[in-house]
Amino acid sequence: MAIQPDPSPYGSQTVTGRGWPNVDEEMLAATAATYEALAAKITGSIVPQQQGQLMKLADVWEGAGAVAATGEASTIIGGHEANAGHAAAIAGKLRAMEATVVKAKMLANTIAQEVQHECEAIAAMPFSNAQELVQSRIKMGLSYSPTIVGRYALAEAFSASNASALRPTVDTFWPHFARPRPGRTRTDRRTRPASSPRWHAPASAA
């Protein structure tokens, strides 16, 4: 459960409006965890899988088509790695925002508790203007809380532009190419006779 504002009679009056960071730190934590899981899945599963596909491709396919396919596959893998980096960076920002919100709420509640204790002491004194003094102390706390909250305000808001950096790439490079077929430009190095000449692209005309 997210940290709640101090509920005391006097102190609670200082943690309202601008005096309270009305942000759910648990929502930030949950969102950060989602991005952390995404980064882990990309780096721990998707990228190794596609790197394995790329190695198999290099073992059994040669020629200009193979070079083009390998280049495209490398680009796609690089895109996945970039996505993982973006996800990790966003998770880091969200964790920082979570810590900021927690710290601001705790400080605001500390001020509220101090106001509560002082107001209780003032109210117990035999002053004819005790209520006036209590209200004055509440106003002082109310003016101080926004300063504390502002001091620990989030430096950078999470926006849709951050999320747009995570547009997923395809999870395999095969949709971009027709699978190589035996007898075409694909050659299995494990079965090709040693005397068989390698295929070379024809030289371009001068």
C-alpha cells in the first residue's frame, strides 16, 4: 500500500494540496518491474536465440543473398539490444522517481507530526489566543510542506515518448526473407565436396 498522509487532526492539515505528492509509488515500482522484466527477457532470451539463428544461417548459406540476410539479421538483433537498453534506462528512471516520492512523503509526514505535537502542546496551555496560535502553527507547516515536496519533486516526468522508444522489432529475422532452399544459393558446408568451388558474385561491368 502506498504511503498515506498523516491522519492526525492538526498535522493532516499540512499534507493536503501542494503539501502532498499525490503519486502512487507502488504504481511506479510495478511499472519499473515490468520494464526490468522486459529488458531481462530481451537480453536473456530473445537476443541469444536470434544470435543462434544467425550462426546457423552463416553455417549453411553463402553468397550475396546470405550476406544481405546476415546484415539484416544483425541489424534486427542490434535493434533488440537497443530496446533492452531503453527498457533498462526507463526502469532506472522509474525507480528513481519511486524513491523520490517515498522520500517526499516521509518528509511531509514528519512535518505533519511535528505540527501535531506542537499544536497539542499549544492547545493545552492556558492562553486566551491558543486557537489563534494553533492555526498560525498549522499555516506555517502548510507553507513549509510544499517547499519540501518541491525540493524532492521529480526532475523528469515519464512520458509517452519514453515508451515509444520500445517499439518491438520482430522476434525472428525469417519473415524478412524467404527461407533458403537446397540447390539455390544455400550450400551446406558439412556436405559440400572439398573440390566444389565456392560461389562468387559476378564482377560488375566496368
